[in-house]
Amino acid sequence: MAVKCIIKLMYHLTEDIIINKRKISSLTLTLALALSPAALMSGCSGGISEGSSAETAQPDGNNSSTAAENPDFHLADNIEDGVILHAWCWDFNTIKESMGDIAAAGYTSIQTSPANAVIEGGDGGMQLMGKGKWYYQYQPTDWTIGNYQLGTEDEFKAMCEEADQYGIKIIVDVVPNHTAADKSAVLQSFIDAVGGEDKLYHKNADKGINNYSDRLECTTYSLTGLPDVNTENPQFQEYFISYLNKLIADGADGFRYDTAKHIGLPDDPQEDSSLPNNFWEQVTTKTDNADSIFNYGEVLQGSGERIEDYIKAIGHTTASSYGSSVRACLDTGKFKASSLDDFKVGGSNNVVTWVESHDTYTDSSSLKYTDEEIILGWAVIAANGKGTPLFFDRPYGASQDNQWGMNRIGAAGSDLYKDPSVTAVNHFRNAMTGEDTEMTNPDAELKNNLLMIARGTKGAVLVSGAKSDGNINAETSLADGTYTDRTGVNGDFVVSGGKLSGTIKSHSVAVLYNEGYTAPVEAAAVRAETDSFLITDDSVQVTLHVSGADKGTYSVNGESGEYTDGDVIDVKPDDNGEAALKLSAVGSSGITSTMTYWFTKAVTASEGAEITFEKPSSWGDTVYVYIYDETVKPVAVNADWPGEAMTKNGSSYTYQMTKQWNSALVIFSDGGNHQYPAPMEPGELLEAGKTYSPSGS
């Protein structure tokens, strides 16, 4: 019988589990993520080691501005009124070094990836997808601060201290609902502290959820192969609250609760009548500074989600259905005001909104949207005074054809988070705190292709989904006068006698306000121009760019120097096959802007090259080779799982490449229950001429 595998690009998609019998393991979560389209069923959402250091996450230390030199960024006073940057997979040092840029772009808060101890898979690889996986962050092994992907507790604390200097709040993604799929990886000291394994997990912790409308099943069974923690256990609650309090002591201001709807509400069915469903009451009232902590739960909408009750229990939740509505507008270019005025959570405004989330991006459902479209959607949610918008920052260099871009955990993401139009909308929202929101389609000619989001009588944001430029003639409550589009994309608009006139460009945003406007703090920008982050020769030539400063500095593998815009340098990999190129520049405001680019030496297996596999005696006689490259989209494979049969030569098996592969991975199996590397692990690096042999066989 073929080995079954459930392929899932992440375990919390929209309302259902992905089940696709394809490849590697009888377990639910596997390294094969995203190797083929998955069938979607409605389901619930989902330290750096002591020997590691900032040099791993960010070469050459830190270049942050000192607090005394920081200007006033005019950010919102609290998380609810501002905007959140989801610094997805950025490490703590990267966030710290980017704090000036983040503040200048108008973000009041930053959401980090999970800070707790996590399973170390793929030999500690740091690729988002490949030799390493981003979703290891959602497989806790203990609730202590620090992990190999994001940094140490000291680095977390330093990041929070830097954020304080800029008036920025830190929200931490926390994962109380489950542990790592591999229970043997969970630390014994933690298991002992919560009363042993029997008390750590629910009775049906390993049994998959089939009926998401069954609340006992949804809150006590396994979500996509991840063992369900008994969050009603008082000893676990005490341990977890201690973790939260340590995060708060180190500087955290809020928490995003992963897979929140898998944790019972007070009146949900109980697995054990002696253990009430009081987790939410405990974590929202028993933590330090409980009244000032911003809490929100990931409650993806669908079967039996009880979202209104979760808002009451936690304080805030996600609004996933609203995100779907916004993306539907991007599909058509029509922004009907009446369809965007309701968050679809029972009338509450206590929600976190998004255009896309890391769920919708990693499952590829929102990958199709261009930067231009993301900006339009962002203007819709961020100009709105209701709800709290979150900007998901995609991987650096990502595109519709290259989902993972630079493909490096720890690195900063796309520059889109600080695009001038995004920045203008962010500052507009901050300046409009307390002003009522009114959404209309005010122009008779442009109809639903033009959305106006008015904030009282002080300002308005225009969102055009039209395919061509449009002349606006719309009623408005803005005071008479001339309004310059603060994005810099469109020209001036004029208000006279209650009528707004001007020209808005196709698929653009115009941000209009005078009262409360302050010019954004100027920051320098640095950028490396390269065709690829894979080094296929001895080195790669990279063009360096800097703007907003006369010069920048660079460092790469121990060498450093100054550069001016357009200078070209050679980047060579080190002995480990990597090169970290760090650029920085100081703008006129004194803010240091930085970016680190990671290059990897490509391991090439040319057409005609051979590999050999030494088969263990316990395996069947037929051995298959499965070669895949998941850094590209669609994922490149030599054949559908289990791959192609190898040629038998005694106890050895050989395979000849039919095409060239660059830094691909390889898995061997007998088509049944034997596989190398083991299930849940990425494949071995494909190297021409290499003989592969399972250790200990």
C-alpha cells in the first residue's frame, strides 16, 4: 500500500482541512507542502539556540538610530486606532534594525511570528520553503521565549526596547492550542510542569476533526495532525500565562492567538466536567497589565465558529470573511460601498482586518494579486476608522511566479509595506482618529469603480478600480479648498460648494486632507538589484542602489565599504555556500535604513548526471526517486509521487537526470512504508554523483 500523505501548505486555511493523498507520510503535516493543488474542505484555522547569535540573523550587528535622535512620527496612541505591520518571518534583529523605516511608514504596531521554542526541522534550514519551513514556527516544543528561526530572548527584549523609543507596540503571535506534531520533540521539563503527557493533551488529541460544527470535536480533537493541548488544564494555564507574562515583562503589548476557535468558550461542551472552559477568562484577566494588553484571536469564519462569542471572550478576533469581500472587489475592480461597510461579525468593530493574511498567501489563494491591487485593498481597510487593519508583508522578491522570493526566514520582506501610497494611507488613518467613517460611491459616471472613504469633514480617501483614468465630480463634506493627493500619484483636487473635482488615475489611490497633515519623516532607501538569489557561478554581480542619502554602506561576508547609487560589486558565497549582503544608509532625518539580502550557492545537477542510492535490506525491491524544487511555482518535480523507478545494480540503485536541477531536493522510497529522509523532513539536497544511504541501515 502506498504511503499516504496529507499535503498542506499550512494547517490553518479557511474553514477546512486539506486532504490530498500524495506523498510522504501517514501523518498529516509533511514536508511536501504545496507540491500540488490541495482539495479544500471547510476547517478551522489553523531559541535561536544558545550557540546562535545576531550574526546568524543579521550580519554585522545593529545600526538602529538612538531614541534621542528620533523625530515625531505622529503615530496613533493605541493599537486599535493605528495600523499593524505583520513582519511575517522577520527575526527580532531585523525588526529592530528596521524600526525607523516602520515608524516612518506610519505603523503603530508590529506583529511578530511566534516567539516560543519550536521544532527544529530540515537540519535547521532557514528557507521559507525548501530546506527549512516557515510553518515550523507553529509547532511549539515549549512555551519559553526564543527559537532558532527568530532569535533569543535577549534579542526579543532588545527589539521591544527599540520599539518603545519609536512609540511602536509589539504584538506576539502565540500558539496555545497544540504542540509539534512529533510529540517526542516536546521538552520533558514542560511536560512535567503541566502534570505529564496525559494532562497535557486532550483524550482525542490525535484524532482528526471531521465535523467542525461539533464544538467538542472542534475544540478537543487534532487540527491537521497537531496534538490538541488540554487548555482547560490549570497547570498548563499557569505555565502558559507565565510565558505571556515574561513576554509582557520583556516588552510585548499584545497577543494574536493562533487557531483560537479550537479553544473552548465557557458554555462549550466539556471533555472533563471537572475542568471548565475558562482558558480565555484566565489569559485575558490573569496576565500582567491585563487591562492594557491588546488581544485578538484567529477565528476563521465558517462552520460553527461562534465569532461573536469569541469577540466577547477575547476582546477582538480576525474578520476573514471581510477579507474575502475586499479581495472580491479586487477581482472585479468594483468597490460597492454597501458591501464594504459590514465586517460580517454580528455588528462589532472589534476586529483585525486584512487584505490578505499569511494563511491566504501561503495557500496561494491571494498570491495572484499584484502590488497595485494590494494597495487598493489596503486603502479600503486602512482608511476606515472601524476595525484595526493588518498589513501582511510578503517575502522579499516574491511574485506570482516566485512565491517565496529570496526564500529566507529572518530577512525583511517586500518593500511594499513602505510604498508611498501605503504610507500616505497609514498617516491619514493616524490623523483621522476619532472621526466618523462614511463609505460611498459618489460619482455617477464612475459608479462602483470609485469608492470614497470620508472621515468626518477632515479628509477622504479615493479608491479607483477603473481601467482608465476618471474625472471626478462628486458630492463631499470636505471644506472648500485645494487638496493635494498625499500619495504623490495623482494631482490636486478641488472642493467648491460641496463638490469634489479632479482626475484620478486608473487603479490608484488618492489621499486627501489638509487639517492634521504633517509631512512624513524622510527615510533613506537601499536596494540590491539582482536577477536571482541563487549563485550559479563563482560569484554574482549585484548593483547597489541608495536614495535619500548621498551614499550607503555595504558588508558581505566580512568585507565592507561605502557605495553610491549604481555601484556594482561581486558577491561570493562563503565556505557554507551562503552570502549575506547588508546595505544601510542614513537619511536626512537621522534614521538608518537597512536591508540584508541572502544569496545561496546553487548546487547543480546537470542533465545526464547520476545519483546512487544504497537500499536497506528491509526495503522492497523497487526504489523510487522523487526530485522536487518548491522554491518555484508551480513546484517542479521529476514525476508525481513516488517519483521515477531507479535502475537496480545489486544492492545499489542509480538514476540519471533528464534535465538540469538547481538546488533541488530528493526523497527515496520503496513506494510503500519506507522512505528516506523520514516523513516530516525535507528531502536531501540533490548533488550530482552522490551516493545516498540512510544512516544506521
